[in-house]
Amino acid sequence: MDKVDVHVHVFARLSDEFPRQVSGLAPAEREGTAEELLRAMDAAGIDRTVLIDMGGTKIEHHTYVTHCVKKWPDRFSATGLVDLGDPDPPARLRELFEATGIEGIRLGDLGDATAAKAEDLKSYGLFECADELGLNINIYTRNEQVACVELLAAAFPNVNISLDHLGVMPTTPLEVDRWGRPRFNDEPLPPATFSRVLDLARFPNVYIKVSGEYAFSKVPWPYEDMRPLVEQVYQTYGPERMMWCTDSPWILVEPGYQKLVDLLDHHLPAISRDEKNKIMGGTALKIWFKK
């Protein structure tokens, strides 16, 4: 069975050919190229990956990930970004899907955390559109939005929802560390909403990504303080809804791609070969690479 890294970022230096937004993590001159990623994947025996776009919400901001999927269709699939503040987010999603062929989107803001019904959330129309188009939705949001996830998971049972980075919904600011990686140095472990994230396992359409340990751990690899979180995710979601990822390129220098490939053996050493195969790729192939 193919091994799938289901959460990776790639981006080129800012240029007319590959326009994108810049950030503290991805300044104009920084790059995390597909070629660099493929070398790391090949060395570690990883067959495919899902590219999580981070370059902006305009169609032209998706040029590089679209280029990568077209050049290496057997290795890559991709997600996109939509501006929830746009006057018509579902229309923008349709345009993006038609222009790029993405298989999913990533959302941060879902709407009013005090909403009583899913229909009252500004992300509701995007979920309707994703349901119609058969797109996956990846969620990486703040802790106050967990109630929104609960409403949307219940309202859209046919939409596959993936919770990024063990479902950690930060309460503290993102910092950029000396290796250029995202860090949440002050985030408590377990996070404030972790029990509710575990409870989301009651929805069969909710999946969880085993990733991001480096960003929250207070100790070096193999991030032993994250092991209890991984164990609890395994106990509640099971391997059928867990998906391993590296969050490359942030980890390429420290601790290195191969160590992220090996991390599951440290956090869940007693699982069966079949269970490991599901987490390392089998689960991902249920919802990705459908084209």
C-alpha cells in the first residue's frame, strides 16, 4: 500500500510566474520546492502527498501547487484557500475548483462561535458547495471555534472533515523559531479543547491528522510529551480515521523528514502492521487521490 504524507506545504520564491502572499513563515525569498520535497519523500519511501496551499486565496495564488499536481499527478494532490470574507465564497470555490482541480480546501475561520445552528455560520455555504463538488475540508482553527466544527460535522455527514495537527486548536500566538518553523511555545498540553476534539470522533466523517508535534512539544524529537495526545486520538478515532503527515518543509532541517516518518513508531509502538499501514496511507487513500 502507498504511504501518503497528507499535509505538506510547497511554495516557490515570489515571482511573476508564481505569485503568492508572503508571511513570517514564507517571506518573499524563501522557498520549499516540490523537487526538494520529492527528494525527501523518495529517500524515506513515501509515495504520495497532499499539498496544503498557503499562498493566498486568489486563483493566481494557487499557481505553484497547480503546477506541481500537473507535473507530478501520480505523486501530488492539492487543497486550496477561499476568502470567507468574500461576498460569495461558494462562487469563488467553484471558480477555484474549475481552474485548479483541487480536491479540498483548508479553513481557519468558520464563523460566529456562538451560533446556535450550522446554517448561521458564514462557512455554511462553503460546506454546501464542498458537499456538492465532493471536496474534502481541512480545518485548522482557534479553540473557540470547536463548537462550529461540531455543528458543521453534524450538518454535513457526507463531507470529509480533517482536523489538522492532532486537532490542536491554539489559544496562544504563533511564533517563528530559529529554524523558520511555526511554534506555539506557551500552548498547554493537553490543549484546552482537546476533550471536545476527542468527542468529535462520534461523527464518522471527521478524520484527524497525526502531525504538528514539533510545533507544540516542549521537548526535542521524539516529542514524548505529545505521545499521550497521540494515544488518546488512537483510542477514540482508531487507525481508520487517523492520517500521518510531516508538515514539511518546516521540519526538513530540524528534526529532518525521516524522523517524522519514524515518529509513529515512537508514539504508537504496539500497534499492528495493518493499523500502521492505515495511518501511514490507507486512511488517506479513502478520501484523497480520487481523480
